[in-house]
Amino acid sequence: MNPLYSILLGLVQGISEWLPISSKTQVLFASTLLFSLPLAVAYAFGLFMEIGSVGSALVYFRRDIRLLFNDRRLLIFLIVVTVFTGLVGAPLYYLTDKVLSTSPYNIGIPMVLLGLVLIGTGFYIRYSRTKPRMFLGLPEMRMKNFIMIGIAQGIAALPGVSRSGMTVSTMLLMGVKPEQAFRLSYLAYIPASLGAFFVTLILSKSQVDTAVQVVEPTGILIAIATAALVGIVVISYLLKFAKTSRIYIIDFVLGAIALVLGIIATLLAPQSSPPGLS
């Protein structure tokens, strides 16, 4: 086991989880390249690795979590979003796991779509900043908003689809304040990721066991610790940037990155369509 590989894997997870570029896909690429993991194993391992980013969120938002049961509105938000994330995400994960076990899944297509959505969101935010308008906060959001955010987060179970990209873009298009959108997205990540972690252990135990044998427990611990430490820094930076009037730049830049990576992945992917997703 090469510790440097584990650190690199942790860096990929710690940075990409909080950016709208699909951490699952980046970890899938990295673990396949560094450890030669099969595609299905790398996909399961990507969700398994999110436990490091959960640590980042728990540390950074420890005050919010401590006051959670005194904030009824936030508690309802997290419960509703998590329930609908599970209802949408669990079946998609099960289907994707089966598809990846038999044939490759073209992760480029959802990345291209996500890139276009992010760029479109950037233009929307830029335009909205030139017009007087009311931005929503958590008190003004309704149950239908919570459900839509949960569905968007559930769709991110598909490889190539970014969880933070889906949730933040959905909230920004609803008119939620940018800083609030990032904060709520990161808070919603904690229960969703814990659920994904346990679903992975239940539905893909053999793939996780294979990854643990290849990467080794010590390597996994190094990667998780690296992801947690790096994630705290990335969360802090993005939340500070979200307060500025140039937040739309993030959508432009990351949308362009997702678009380019998606096009490259699409061109390099096998031409045959995976069964069940055609």
C-alpha cells in the first residue's frame, strides 16, 4: 500500500465533495487509476469514502447540529429532504450497481447535463443580481421546496451527477439566498451521506470488501482523515465566497469543468448502451 496514493484519494474526495463536480465520479476515476479497482467496486468505494466528508461537515457545522432540536424548521427540512433523497436515491443506487457489474455506464452524459445546468444557473444568478428581487431563506421555504431538494439530492446517486451541484442549483433556481443554499446543501449532506454509507455496506458488501482488501485498512484511514481535514478548509472557503456578489463565477467555472470532463468521458466511453439505462 502506497500512503501517497491514499493521500491523493483523500484530497480528491475532500475537494470534490463540496464542489458541483460529482465526488463519486472523481473518486471512481482516482481509485481505478491508483488502485486498479473494477468499475463497480470503485463506484461503491466512492460512496464508502464519503464518510470522510461527513467528518468535515460534523466538525464545521457542530454548532448547527448542537442546536438542531431547538430549530424546528431546520429539523423538518432535514427530515423531509433525507426521506425523499432515500426514496429516489436507494433504487437508483441499486440499479446503477447492477448495471456497472455487467457493463460500463457512460458517466459523461449526466456530467454534460450538470455542466449545462450549472452554467445556466450562473447566468440566472448574474441576471438576478441586476434586478431587485426577494431571496428566500429557510423560514420562507415551503414543503414543496423541501421535497424538490430531496428529489434532486436523490438523483445524485447516479455516477456523474453531483450532489452539491444538484441541491445548490435547485435552491438557487428557487430563489434561495446563495449563502443559505450552500449551507443547507452541506447540512442536508450529513444524514444523506450516512444513509448512503450504510446502504452501500448492505447492498454492495462484496464490492466494499474487495476495495478494503486492495487499498488496505490503513490506506483507507489515511484517505478518510485527509478527506475530512481538506473538506473543512473547502467548506469554509466556499461559504465565504457565497457571501460575495460574484458567487455566479463558481457556477460558470465548475459548469465549464463538468462540461469538459463530461464530453471527454462521453467520447472515451464504450459505444454500447448499458442495459436498463438506454
